[in-house]
Amino acid sequence: MSRTPARPPAPPARTSQAAPGKTAPGKAAPGKTAPGKGAAVARPGAPLSEQAAAFASEWSPVAGRILLALVLAWFGYHELVQPGLWTGYVPVVAATSSLAAAAVLAHGWVLLMLAVALAAGIATRLAALLAAVVMLEIIISLTVTAGLSDLTLRDVGVFGLAVCLAGISNQRFALRR
């Protein structure tokens, strides 16, 4: 009786294993989620520093959004209630003109609407991007008319917060499609 030689066993299926200490492409590190898949979550029993970092990465965009909304709402409200105090900041137009008052009122409404959108989590990236554009307009206007000052640098910080928030795609308490 002739025997056919047995086939050698098939090699094991290849998996995307990473080198020790490295994470495989598309895979999340232990205690983390894959990029674009949500916020980082600390693994159970993780050190307190890792848990704090996971908590901060998950909730700091919400805190930044609420704080930016408070700043925008504060200034928007004051521009709407007392536009005469703000007309001096309108470039090229006389502070006593009705055009300056109308510009301040329109600016106040824009700030207030951006604040509501950010606080409510409606189109957060777009609202933050528009807030960054408005802040850039304010910074340029203040720098051209009065030079660099503490007011201008404060607004640079608010601008930086708006830019950072515009770059964060996955946030808690934000409406999504």
C-alpha cells in the first residue's frame, strides 16, 4: 500500500503583532482607545496619574468649551447692553457714529451666538473656528489701533483656546450626526 506523504501543517495566520513595548498599527495601547475611536480610558487598577490623565483628556475639551463660551457671552452681552462703551474700538469709524454702534451690536450678537453654540455643544468645531476668526479680527484691530498691550495678549490667549478647540473632533456633551 502506498502512502502519500502527509502535508506539513499550515503556517499560523499572520497577525499584526508589534515589537515588545510597541503598539501594532491601528491598535490602541493598553488603557487607551484607538485614534479617532473616542477618549482615552484608563485600565482598571491603573496608577492614579494614568487615571487623572485619562480623565483630563476626556473632560478638558468640555471645560475649555464652557470657559470660552463664558468669555464670549460676557463680552457679547456687554456689547449689546452698552454699545457706547465699545464704539471706540471700531477702527476707521468715528466712535460717536451710528455705524460704530451698529457694528458693536452686530459683533455682540455674533459673540453671543458663538457662546450659545459652544455651551450647547452645537457644531462645536465650527463655532470654535469662527470664534478664532473673530478673536483674530479683534487682535489685529487692537494691535493696529493701540499697539501691543495687555488686552491684546489676553485676546491672544483666548484665540489660542479657540484654535485648540477647533482641532478637537470628539468631545463629550456635543451634538453629533
